[in-house]
Amino acid sequence: MKKNMKIKAPAKINIGLTITKRRLDGYHDLISVMEQISLSDVLLLEPQREGGWRYFCSEPSLSGKDNLVCRVASLLAERSKERELPGVKISLYKNIPAAAGLGGGSSDAAAALKGLNSFWNLEMSPEDLLEAAALIGSDVPYCLQGGTALVQGRGEKLEALPAFPFHWVVLAVPSGMHLSTAEVYAALKPVHLGQPRLHTLIAAIREQSAELLHEWFGGGMTNTLEAVVAPKHPRLPVLRRQFLDLGLYPVMSGSGPSFFALCENLSTAKAAAFALQEAGHRVFLSWTLSGLYNQKE
Ligand code: C5P
């Protein structure tokens, strides 16, 4: 009998995101520096007597068969239909806010790929898994690989970067606000494309330079898509200002609406998290996963 498997599915943040062009297939080419954070969903795989797979989600709105986890299970089961696969109950316990630009669904899908490959003994190679990931969604390849990465193309071209230095992450999502990635991308105009340029950020990570990181965040604009969503959602410029008033640099993640700030100091991060919660946002105090924890306090 198979054993239970528990797989963590961490959220991702875009420390910088530039959309460079609209492609003929309707997607967009992008350049992004991505990092994973400690805020995670959990995927549980449990053997079940009857064959096939069953899906349960702690969040009723994500319980439908259109969930990315179900798409992964269907894809892998379809590809292996000549084999008898051990029956599995797939349970997804959500912590990452959905439709917030944090890649929660993509990370769940990456966890399902890894987990089912092992649970069903499919022996898919890392390359096979990355190829399947790209079929499921643009952020799934990065979520599968993890680490600090430079991500390009539609999201499928990955280059590992040196580990992003450890930071606390104060994450705030305006309560009740969800944005559709497809709608945000559809509202992009040619004037938005190509900004910001990520050279300073990439150099900061390659050289592990705190000065260059300050220069990057101090430059203001870190994500092309903020210029698209901020004018339509006045709560976002307010949230940006609240971070600035706390002495922190605000960064929008992915297609929003979550904003985060990176802190070296835990007490600063806790105080900011408390203030943003008091202001009515959903707040998470998290940390970056790649760099080594070396707290100076
Ligand atoms: O790939 P995924 O299904 O996550 O993308 C959701 C939507 O976001 C796409 O349908 C597309 O409209 C938009 N998108 C894009 N270019 C990307 C990634 C996503 O236009 N590189």
C-alpha cells in the first residue's frame, strides 16, 4: 500500500516584472525576477481503495474540476492510461490568497506534478515535468523549479540566479479584491511595454549588493502591470502610499492586487504588518526562501 505524501506549494513574488511585447498567440513576453516565500499551500496525496483520483479543496470556490490541480491529474492520468494507476485522494489546503498575483494556483499545480509523478511512479524526467508544467500555465515551470530565477519568454525560460538575500516579506492584499490575470494583460497598451528595465535588480542579485537593491526599489516602478491596474483600482495607490508612509518600498506582485515590501529587520516587518492590518488589508508576514537566514538583531 502506498504511503501518504505531503507537498508544500510556496507562493511566488515578482521582485521585478517587465512585459516586453504582445505575441501573436495572445500571450506576452516577459522578463521577471522571481522568488519563493514561506507562505504556502499544502497538497496531500492519500491512497484510496478505488482506482483513479478524487479531489478535495479546503476552499469551496476552488473545488471545481477546472482547478489547475485537477488539470494536472487529468493530464498525467490521460498520458498513462494504459497503466493501472494506484487510486489517490488529492486534498488541497489553501493559505495563499487566490487571484492575488502570488502564483498560488500555479504552485499547487507544480506540487501536483511532482507529487503525482512520484505517487504514480511515472518516472517523468525533470525536462518532462517542465514541459508538462508549461502546458498547464505560464508560471508553473518557475513554481516547479523554485529558487531565485530570471524568468523569460511566456514564463517557460528559466535561468537560476544566485540566491536572493534573506528578507522578511510583509504582504498585503486589499480585502475582497481579486484580479483576473487575463483581464489585466488584456488592458496592456504599447506605451506600458518595456518598463522598468531590470538591469539594476539583476546586478544587485549577481553581486549580492545591498546598495544596488536599494537603488532598484528606490526607483519606484518595479512592475509593468502596476501601471495598468493602479489607475482602475484607487485602493492600490492608497496601499502603495501606506507602505511608503511606513518607510518601506512597495512592490506589486504579478498581476496584483497583492503588494509586498522586503525588510531586513523583523521588528520593522512586524510593526508594518500590524499597521497594514489595522488599515483593513489581509496581511501575511512571510520570508524569502532562497537566501540563508542570518538575522542580525
Ligand atoms: O498561462 P496562464 O493561464 O497562467 O495565463 C493566464 C492569462 O494571462 C493568459 O490567458 C493570458 O491572457 C495572460 N498571460 C499573458 N502572457 C503571459 C502570461 C499570461 O498574456 N506571459
